[in-house]
Amino acid sequence: MNKYGPTRSELKTRLGISIAGLALMIGGLLYRGLPTGIGGWEAVVIATLFFGGTTLWTLKKLIRREHPDGL
């Protein structure tokens, strides 16, 4: 267990923000449609990688209980 990592409550906050970011991106794509240019696709891919990666990383930490609280 790492005593310098984020606390459990911080991990839950990160998870909520990451899921909200993914939901907002999906909502924007549903409302505006798929991008037509390379710049739009770049923004979608980067946002997906960022929010998706953060979501998966946080879930892994929460499931394995890798946080300093130990709770």
C-alpha cells in the first residue's frame, strides 16, 4: 500500500468527474453529430483517452484499495 497516493474520497471525486466528462462528450456528439474535420476527431480522441483512462485508472485503484486510507 502506498501512503503517498490519493485518498479514497479523492479517488471517488476523480471517478465522478471522469464519468461526467465522458457523459458530456457523448452528449455533445449526440447533439452536434460526429465531427467532419481532423481537428474535431482529434479533440474527441484526446478527450476519450483522457477521461476513459482516468476512469479506468481510478476504478482499478478503488477496486484494489490502493490508497493511503486503507478503508
